[in-house]
Amino acid sequence: MDIDQVIDQWQIEEALERAFLATERLSVARRVVGFFAALAASVAGVIGTVWVFHNVGLGLGLLSAYALPLFVLLVMLGVERAVPLGKS
């Protein structure tokens, strides 16, 4: 086997490994971004619900409380569309 072929094969394997590691880093970054976006949406929903209860009244506060899970779900679906968490 020629030394040039061995070096070429080694360079190809190294490039493939670097590409795989870059893909893994991107996958982890997407998961982290998705988690924090969902967490921020949940916190914003809770703060909004408390604000409505405190400033507007019980009737609208209850409507807001029932809408909170739907709001969080919609935001999480939006995050999933923008940052596909299950795909690497």
C-alpha cells in the first residue's frame, strides 16, 4: 500500500469524524435552545396569568389560567418547528 493512499485515507477519516462531532454539537445546541425557549414561554405564561388575576379580576384570570397550557403548548410547537429537537 502506498504511503500517499494511507495519508489520504487518514485525512478522509479525520474529516468525517470532525463533521460528525460538529453535527453532535449542533444537535445539543438545538436541544438547549429549545429547552430554554419552552422554559421562557412557561414563565411568561405564569407571569401573565398572575398579572391578569391581580389587575383585571377573577373572571378573566380564570380564562387566562385555562389558556395558559394551550399557550405553552403552542409556543413549544413553534419552537419545535423552528428548532427540530428530535433530529440531529
